Amino acid sequence: MTFSEQLEKRFARLLASYPLKRSALVPMLMYAQDEVGALTPEVIAEIARRLDITTLAVEEVIGYYSMMHKKPQGRRHLQICTNISCMLTGGTQLWEQAQKKLGLKNKQVTPDGKISIEEVECIGACCWAPAIQVNYDFHHNVTPESLDRLIEELRKGDS
């Protein structure tokens, strides 16, 4: 499997910057997922080959991290935290609101492929709860009104 020239260069820089090739696994997975859209069996096999590790070792890492996906997500992946800090400040209500507004359940994608949603345990933004992450962008102190606005922007393709 080959990746874009840009990703191939990024992989080369990563492999050169770590004393052990295996240390580049997580960033390689994240960059590959961004380019391909999911961590497919072909992507997993290729990264395992490049790092001289088994596909099982790669699968174990993917299974550990909630931000790694084997199925394609929407172009805008909306993660809503419902862990304790967010739950206490309205995260559960935001999660229910997003499901209703988008007509989706956990880890589903809109028919047009624009938006997917996922309930997550923690995104590391407890001080600004309730928090949401869209791809790599954080939204803090989210209110029901700001969530509605965000979803409308995501539907339009903005954000």
C-alpha cells in the first residue's frame, strides 16, 4: 500500500526521529487514518510491515485508543464527553440532544457522510466541561444553544 507523497515524507521524518521504530506507531496510525479515512486491514498491515511488528500489536494499540477507527467516520467527527466532569455540567443532555438532532446513535454517520457522532469517556478538557471535540478542534463550556449552532455549521460544511 502506498500513501500520498506528503504522508510518506511525514512517515520518514517520524521513523528518523525515534530511536525505536515502534515508537512511531501511534502518530503513524493517526496520520494514516486522517488520509485514508479509517484504519483498514491494508493500512494496519502496511504500518506493521514498516515498523517490523505484528498486525496483532497494531490491532492492540488501535483497540486501546478511542480516537482510532476501523470504520470510516464522517468528515466531521463529533465526540461528546459524558465522563464525570462533563456529565455533571450537562454532557449527557448534550449527547442526547446531538443524537436527536442528527438522528444518529453512537458511532453512526449521516447518510451524506458529513457528520458522525461518538460518546466518549474523556477528552481531557474537564476544566472546561462540558466539552466536545470535532476532529481535532475542542469546544469548551458547550451549551445546548452552542451545540445547535455547531451542528448547523457542520451540516453546512463550515466550522
